[in-house]
Amino acid sequence: MNELKGAEVFPWLAERWQHVVALHSAARLPHALIISGTQGIGKQAFARALARYLLCQSPAQGQACGSCRSCVLFDSSGHPDLFHLQPEEPGKPIRVDQVRELTGFLHSTAQQGGYRLVVLEPAEAMNVAAANALLKTLEEPGRDTVLLLVTHRLGQVMPTIRSRCQRIDCHPPQTDEAVAWLASRLELEDEKARQLLAISLGSPIRALEYMQQDLMAVRRKFLAGLADILKQQRSALEVAQQLAKEDLELLLGWLYGWLLDIVRVGTTGDESYLRHTDVRNMLVAVARRVGPQPLYALADLVHEERISLMQRQNPNRQLLLERVLLQWSALVR
Ligand SMILES: [Zn+2]
């Protein structure tokens, strides 16, 4: 999920953001910041957002513009004046030769003529040799260079490194704030969001990841089931049995969207109408074989069953899914 790889300032870090932006506006931004705080509260996204902001050629009101050459580079292929230093594999140390690469980068001229940015995460992953090599850079970073070190174990970062960076301490959101944010981001009820946050040990970012990864797995399972039914490799009943315990409201919501896609493509013959391109092959295959009437009938059924689920009329979940999948299997008979 790209979102988490992205650059974003979560609302509970907005005050920290204002602080850094104010330092920058006053030309008092230090050349090295250490962004610390517990895991899973958005420090990496904050560091990336800051790098993006500092590289932006026309920032306004404390935000990167999102459309200049720098922003476009940052958002697509990667910005040539941004150096991202992290372990080659999670859990492995950052090695001294990686820091030497960084030094080489810093000795070159900024390609876009502005800042050079380094995002180093997690800072505690540097082994002693790497940390010592970085010290020299921290002492003489060169002009227009900003190093952003991210750590969730500040105590494990060498004191000599810490003392050369300005600390940006990040705090997790209050539980109610995290619940409200998760509920709105994932379109969940507060109670579900609260449970999810508890499972994720209070980290809203982990909760988001957890939910999205989990959902992607469910989506793949559902798609595989629908495809198997079409290919007559499994029966509708078998697939219903496998999926009955999943969030059916979600499954039916997905199916409804896919059916509308099939109708759009079927009636126009134009594949560019597809909204769910990750399912392209199956949707196009069905669109070629099935006319609009049975598709509308199935979409109506899905819609009705979804409403009955939402109204908690306590339906038999497996039977409900069987009805839908039997009708799906009848599409291509
Ligand atoms: Zn920009």
C-alpha cells in the first residue's frame, strides 16, 4: 500500500510540522534532525513529507506544491537530490559502506540546484563503524544539506550522533483521536476502529497496514473464488463455505463495483471504462460473454443482500453468499 510509503503528516504530528516549517521560514533549520518517538505513529511519513517540502520549488503555506518538477520527481521515479539510507533488509544493520555511498552523494552537486536531503531510517540500525562514518558528515554536511534521522529507539543511537542533531520528538495520538482517524480513514464504525487499534497495540499506522494487508488477502481470495466458479473448478457452494466468515458486506461491496464495471464495458465495448483495473481480465471476459440483463439482476440481488446485512436482519451468512454465488455461476452457463 503506497500510502504508507508516501509522504504524509498525520494530524497528531501537525504541531511538530508547524514547528519545523517555522524554523525553515526563519532560516533557522538545522542541518540535521533526529525524528524520534514510538513505532507506528508516522515518523517515516513525516520525514519523507519534510524532504518533499524542502525539495519543492514552490512551497506555499507550509506545504509542498505537489506539481513542480521536484514534487513530480519525488512522487514518481525518485528525486535525484534525495538519498534514502536504510538497511538492505529489515532488521539488518546499516553498514559503513552504505554511509560511504552517502558521503559520495553529498560531495556531488545538487542536480536540481536546491537542497540535498538525506532520510536515514532507522537511525539505531547503524553499526558503530557506520555511526562513526556518519559523524564526520554531521560535523561538516556541506551547504544546503539536511539530514533527517528517524528512530524509534533514541536511547540506542550513539550520544555523539544525537548531540549533533536537533530532536523532533513525536508523540502518539490520544486513543480517541486515533480511533476517530482510523474510523474515518477506513470507513469503519468507531467500535471496530477501537478494536483494531487495540489489536495493533495503539499504533494507528500499524492498524492501517494490518487492515489493508488483511483486506488485500481477502480480496485475492474472493477473486480466486469467483474465477474458479467461472472455470468450473469449484462450485458456488464450496466457495461460499470458504468465504462465509469474511466480512460479507465488504465482499458484496466489491462484487457490486465489479458488476457495474462489467456492464459498462459490455454496453460500450470500451475497456477504458473499467474502474477496477486490478481485476481487468476477469471483468472483460465476463463482459464478452454475458448480456446486461442477467448482470443487472445479479447487481440487484447483491444490493439487496448487502442492505439486509447492513440492517443486521441476522441472515444466514453462508446461504446469503450461496445465493449470490449461484447466480454468479449461472451467468456463464
Ligand atoms: Zn513542488
